[in-house]
Amino acid sequence: MPDWTSRQAEGGVPADATFVTVNAEGDLSAETVLSSLALLKANNLSDVANAATARSNIGAGTGNGDLLAANNLSDVTAATARGNLELGTAATLDVGAGASNVVQLDGTAKLPAVDGSQLTNLPGAGIANVVDDTTPQLGGTLDANAKQVRLAKGADVASVAALALGTDGNYFDITGVVAITSIGTLGIGTVVTLHFDGILTLTHHATDLILPGGANIATAAGDEATFIEYAAGDWRCVNYTKASGEAIVSGGGASWTLIEEIVAANSATVDFETGIGDTYDRYLVECFGVYPTTGFGELLARLGIESPVTYQTTSYSYGFQWISNASSGFIQASGQGALDLVKDLGDATKYTTNGWIEFNNPEANVHTNFMWMFTQSAGNGAVRTAIGGGSHDAQSVMTAFRLYLSASNLNGTFRLWGKSKT
């Protein structure tokens, strides 16, 4: 038997070494030569000259991509080492929320504040900009943080019976002269302020359009009204401010309400066709600085009925007393085509004429009565006053009133007022 102790000390097993096995019967088998299987000194890992051979001996391969001494993690550059591990060769990145940083969750496992403007594929329920939310809702009381909350001015709106305001603001200029009877819905709780550019009638309604004092309001240029929609399509005027500074409701009983103003300049007629009806019990037409464009003429009046308006040309009776500083007289007539209010109305270069006409309960289907007074002063100091009364003798419901001259066109300022008995 060979000397195993001395062979092992030399670092290997000799070529003539044998391997003895015991069979199932307990007998020794034939010796097997291990020269082909032994890890000889020339092929072990410590003293082979070729690293590739050593790697091959342990089944590590000999290719260029193997982890050679020059390519391991301990003696190569950081970039090469990351490349060997297939982690890429880019430089390391710092943690942070700036450019080229790696974003790291904070101590509460939340993202830090970063610019998310270029994020894509967000859930459909989200929005990229608050202006995209057309139905925003507060989760609590809105704190303005000592800042202004500004309301927008919407586009001007032309007056119609059923006023349709836009959604582009809460403050609107109302143009035109058509009477307003209602305002379209914008949503319960909506508050709007209307600035009136001219004269029109706001028509009171018990639910649709509730006005101060429960009566119609004749606007004037510069008046403003604030409304709140308290129910769907139902509005309440919570404030009305007249440009003149007057109170909308008098503290001493019923007051006159301006319905319409017309400034005539060489006009064939002056027609009041809005606001005459059952809203008021008494109506007054004021006339200032009235004169014909040329020559002289008689100031005449007619009433209109129905809608569209038809002006009546028959069945008028009247009488008036005229008094001057030099003489006086009385004129009366019946079955005429108009009421004759003033005789010999002169042009503005010589005469100044002012006056009024009043009529009551135009909605009653009875004879409509009128009374009037005019004063005319001449350049030579003469003054003449006409006081009269008359009626339209056919039973009819009055809806309009017209003034005109028997000759020439009309000039002056004319105002229609209404007054309730209560």
C-alpha cells in the first residue's frame, strides 16, 4: 500500500494511487487508479499559471465575459463595477426634489413637494387645473386669508320680459327700455347686481320678482338693484338704489314712481306704450320746454287701446279755460278726433311751455277722463295758462297715451309717472 501521509503532505495524490471499495459481501474490490480523477498539483487553483485554466478546472468558464481579476468588484472603477452587475454606467444620483435627483418619500411615507405638471395617465377623476372643475365645492368655511374676493362684471344684457342673465359675472349693465317681469334661473342662492342704463319698468310679482314695497319700479339711468334667487327662477330684490338718491318707498304713504322719460327732438309723436295698466291708480304726464319745430300749433292728445296699440281717432270731448295777463276765454267741443290741450303753442325762440296731464284707472272698461294744466310765457312778458278737462267717450281699456301737434313736429322732455292709492 502506498504511503498516503507523505503523498498528502506534498499537496496531491500520486498517479499510482489506488482506491479500494468494499462490496456488499464485505470483500475488498479491485483497486482503481485515480490518476484521471485526481486534482493534481499542476491543475489546482493555487499554482496554475493560467487563470483561465484555474477557472475552467472549477467549471467557471474561460470566456472574456467571465469575472476575471481585472473585472471583479474590488479593483475596477465604480462605473465598470455597475456595468458588470448590469446596473448601468451612469453616475450616482442624489436624493432630493430638484433636477436630476432621486425623489425619496418623507418620514410620513408621502411624496415631497414636486412639480407634477407633466405627469400623465392620472386617474380620470382628477383634474390638472382648478379652473377645469365646473362644479367646485367647499368642504368647509372659505377663509379669504385677509384677501379680496372679487366678482366679475358680465356682458351687457338687453332688457326683455324674461331677462336672461349670463354666467360670466355677477354684475350686469341692463340696456333697453322693455319692461322686465321675471329673471331666468341661475341657481338658488345666486346674487346679482343690475345697473340700469335707461328707463324701464320692473314689474312686481308675488313670487317671480319680489320688489320693495310690493309695487312696480320705474328705473332711471344709473339706478342699481341687487337680487337673490331664493327659489328656482324666483328672485327677491334685497336692495334698490336710485341714482337720484331718493327712497324707493316713501315713508309718508304712496309716492309717484317714474315709469318712462322721452326726450323729443323734432318728433312727429311722443308715445307712452309701456307701463300703463292696472299697476297704478293714477298716472301723470309731465311736459317741459315744449315747442313746435316751426311756426305754431295746438298740442293734442289721444289714448291707445289693446296690444299692439291702436290709437283712437274719434269720440273725444273737452273744454278748457285760458287766462292771460291781457284776456281770457273758454273753449269746448265734443265728438272730436283728439283732446285739444293748448292753443297756439309757439316756437322756442319766443315761447316757453310747461304743464301736465293726469288720468286715473286706465284699466277700467269705462270712459277715460283727463285733466290738465299748461302755462305758456312769451318773450314780451305775456303769460297764458290753460286749465281743462276731457274724456274719451267710448268704453275701452287704455294701454297707451300719445301727444302730438296739429302742425309741425314736437320738441321737449316728457315723463310718465304712476302712483298707487295705498
